[in-house]
Amino acid sequence: MSEHAPDADAVAQYLRDNPDFFSGRDELLADLRIPHEAGTAVSLLERQVGVLRERNVELRERLNGLLSIARDNDLIFEKTRALVLALLEGADLAALAQALGRSLVEDFGMAAQSLVLFDVPAAQLPPRVMAMDAADAEARLGGLLKGHRVVCGVLRPEELQAVFGEAADAVGSAAIVPLVFHGQLGLLAIGARDPQHFKSGMDTLFVGHIGDVLARRLYAIRPGREAQERARAGA
């Protein structure tokens, strides 16, 4: 009779195609035994209950993970919203710099933040804002500014020094946000102590949004804007 026994794969496929096969065959379910990891045999019903219980635990863990991510995103959104409103309300560059420092360092818990503006006289800048020649920035930070996209990760020591200055030693990883509106105005650097906090490929939706708003505010209030626009119009 073993010569005519159905192939195990065929039996498995038949049961997949007929999931109600065991309906009305309770005695068969009670007789079936499935090897268990512990070495004992359990009935098919017991094994099914165990599998369903394991899947339920897995799904519950996934759901808890999704809920945790949602709560984190809600918190980040509220902090981002508060910062954006502060930037919109800032009347001058000093107010913008103060809003950035208060939000990124105090609210978001970052180790350092730096606002760097290109081709602006340093004498016209308030505390917390750095000036950098655009050509110098291209030579020192060209790879970080290429493509006008947010770059996250661990920076080289010379890059950290260029954007964070004296606070460079406190930064393990950073996000570099190019500030672009009618040209490259500068950059916003955000540093975290944890080398794994900012990683390549991470979602930059919120920090990119902050950069977009900040760039537009800087364009509107940047030092020397009127003179630059007159020169552009005359050319």
C-alpha cells in the first residue's frame, strides 16, 4: 500500500485547496499528532491554537511598534510646528537665530546647531550666526551641498569644524540642511551626540520643511538684500 500512498506535497496542496476538509471530522483532528519542539506530540487543534497565539503576539507587537512611531511623529510634528511659527514671527536675523537655538537644542535635545550664511559680511550678523564665503563653502563642504538636499550622517572632522566651530567636539552625527531660495543662501547644521542619530537614508521630511521655511525667511530679511537686488536689477 505504501507504493500507492499519496505524495506529501500533494496532500499539502490538497489541504490548501480544501481548507474546510476537516469540517465534520472532529475525530480525525483529535487523532492527528504533530511533533513539537519539546519532543512531545500535540494534536492538530492544539498546534493551531499555538500558531494563532504566536501570530497574535507578533501582530500585537507590530501594532505597538506602529503606535509608538505614530506618537513619536506626533511629538516631532508639534515641535516642528512651534519652530516654524517662531520663524514666521521672527522680525530679524537675531530672532530667527534665537528661535533655532531654543527649539533645536532645548526642545529637540540636539547637542549643537549652527546657522551659516554665505557671502554676508560677518559684522552684520548677530551672535549664533556664522558667515562663510560661498567659494570657501564649496571647497570645504561641496559634497554636503551638492544637489541641494538634506544630508545626514557622520561628518569628517574638517567638515564638523567648518560648520559647528567650537561645538564640533560635541557632535557625533549631523544633518546638513542647504538653505536654497533664489540661490544658495547658506546652510543649517544640526548636530546630535549619538553617532547613530542622523543616518544616511533616514526620513528628512520634517527637517527639510524647517529648511524650506527658514530659507524663505532669510531671503526676506537677510542683511544687504536691498543692495544686492539693486545691483542685480542694474546688471
